[in-house]
Amino acid sequence: MSSIRRLAFLLIAWLSFGLGVIGVFVPLMPTTCFMLLAVWAASRGSPRFALWIREHPRFGPTVVAWEGERAIPRHAKYLAAGMLAFSMLVLALTVSLLWLKLSLIGGLTLLGLWIITRPEPVLARQ
């Protein structure tokens, strides 16, 4: 792999990781999706960085559960469902175009159903 391409993946990895860390502290900012993107990019740009994220005590278990089982921990499902419900409420109160409001709320509802129906990690079920 060329050094420019490797550097681009590394830049995406660090940017995604940073956004994921911000998501820990900012309520409407997602964490897990940015960590998954960070691991994906780091796997191509810096396998050592990807391993560090996978072994991280805060971010690692969720990333490993998703990579290994396509599973989402129960607490993450509850948090996602709550945030989606809050987002739908905000949309219902602020968007004036009915078709847009219904489309956005419908899309978020489908996303919520998809998240809720994902399995839980095997270790969490024991």
C-alpha cells in the first residue's frame, strides 16, 4: 500500500476515533459508529492502532461484539432507542413540512427497529 493511502486511512482512523471520544461526552453525538469506522480505517493504516482500540476497556467490547457477532449490547440498544425517540420528538416539533417530518420519523423508526432486533453479545447473555 502506498504511503499516501496508508496516511489517509490513518487520518480517517484518528479523526473517527476523536469524534467517537467526543460522542462519549456530547449526548446526541454517536460513539460506536465512529469507533467502528476508526477500527476499519486503522486496520488498513495502522493495525497496531486498530488492536489498541479493540483492547480499549471502554470502546473495545462494543467494537469486538459488532465485528465478531454483529451484536449490540443491551445498554447501547436502550441508549440508541432513547436518543432516536428524542430526535423524533424534536423533528415532530420543529419540521414544518409534513412529508419531510413523516419521512424522517419513519426512517428513524426503521433504524430503531433494526438496532433493537440485533442480537446481544454472547458474553452479555451468560
